[in-house]
Amino acid sequence: MTFGGFTVSMGPPPEYEYHPAKGWIYTFGLNGMKTWFEPVYGDLKNIYHLFGGKYLGATGFTGIKISPLGSGFYLGSALRVKLGSSPP
């Protein structure tokens, strides 16, 4: 699962504009219960974010995704979740 992304403006030099994911997140795991009600980015190391403009925030997700009007609502569990309040 990815959280946040960026766009690139072409021009010498290229400039990156970072965009956080918005909404709310509840997690419960080895580090206890965590809640997020602010803009968030995925913070797991992932080379693919360089190409897709997304930040990996959860791996091993099992569950369902409900997508009304393009937004995402996930209900399930993940093996690893790491989020941050700024781009990695």
C-alpha cells in the first residue's frame, strides 16, 4: 500500500512537489495502537517510489478495499506499517 506521492515539473533543474495522503488511519500492532489524523507519507524503504511517485507505507496487506469516487478505504491487516509526517 502506498501513501503520498510527488509530481515533477520539467525545467532546468527539475523540481519535485510532494503530496501527502489525507484521511485517517488506525493501526494496532507490536508497537501498540497508533492513530493518524494528519497528512501522512509511507516511510518504508522502496526503490519503486522513484518511478511511480508513491511511498510504500504497508506490506503484506490482507483485506478489502472500498473505492467510492476514487478514494480508498481499507479494512484488513498488514504485516508491516510505517508512516511519517514528511517525505522520506
